[in-house]
Amino acid sequence: MTKDRSKRIPLPPQKLLLETFRYDADTGLVWWRQPKGSRKLDKSGGTVGGSGYLMVRVDGRLYTLHRIIWKMITGNEPMHLDHINGCRIDNRITNIREVTRSQNNQSIGLTRANKSGYVGVRYSTKDRSWTSYIKSGSKRIHIGNFKEKKLAVESYNKKAIELHGEFAMRKVQHNIFMLAKEFGSENDGN
């Protein structure tokens, strides 16, 4: 197993978090237990940070709220957490799961560098074809070259589900949505 080199600030003790916040599992929000400075009891804790996650300050240090909530509920401090539905501000405990770094990477959606609009598919000007590819662990797997974009996307979706299971669903759903948008709603993604 490879060593995870993530630099995480250790979270405060669970007892302190439970004394500081009240958690609403239905909304995924935390509420301050005591007013202090600009903190008000009728306002939920946290602000959206540059990364898109809700952030909260405890004892002068800034933390992602989903990690605070996880520790409040479970008492554990995992290396990686995943928002199952992909929404970084949806901190309902039913939407957060502990994952490995590899699983977390498998569930990441489309990146800014993507030009095709589809996860795992690019156009090869050299071959004049659509290429589908996927990563598994540290290995990049070439799935195939296709004359039709739709076939390249569908081959990626099939391989992603085969290799990554539930962690591929966000990417596959994105691709199915984009296929329906580009080729019409009769497309079922298979």
C-alpha cells in the first residue's frame, strides 16, 4: 500500500466539536451552540471556500465542514471523504462516505482541462478518431479508438463501471447526460 502524503491539519477532539456545534442530519448544516463575536445562534456555521467546500473556523483554525461533521458523528478522522452526489456543500451524513485516495479520484467529475465535454474521451487529430481511456490505480488504460464519438463514450462508460463500480457513477451519469444533450434523449447510455 502506498503512503498517503496528504497534509491534513488534525481535527479538534470530538468532545470540543460536540460542545461547539449542533448538527442537523436532515440538512447537513451545523449551528453554533454559543454566540461569540459575529457568530449568531440563528445562523448556520460555515462559509463556502475557494475549493467549493463549506469551511468553518474552530479555535482559530480553518477546516472543511464535512470533515468536522464526520468526526462529530463517527469520532474518526479519515484521510479521505467523498460527497456521494458530488455536491461539495451537501454535508448530510448520508451523502458523505469514507474512501481511499484512489476511490476519491475515481469519483472526480469532469476537469477544466477536458475539451471533448466527456469524461475519458478525447479527439485524436493524428488518428482522426475518438480515443477512450481510463485510469486504474496508477495505470492509464487505452480502451480504444472510434470513428464515432458516441461509441467512444459508451466504451468508456462500460469500462468505468467494470473497473470502478459505484465510484464511476458520477462520471458515467455526466457522460449519459451529455450524450442525450448532443445526440437526443433516445440515447440510453449503453
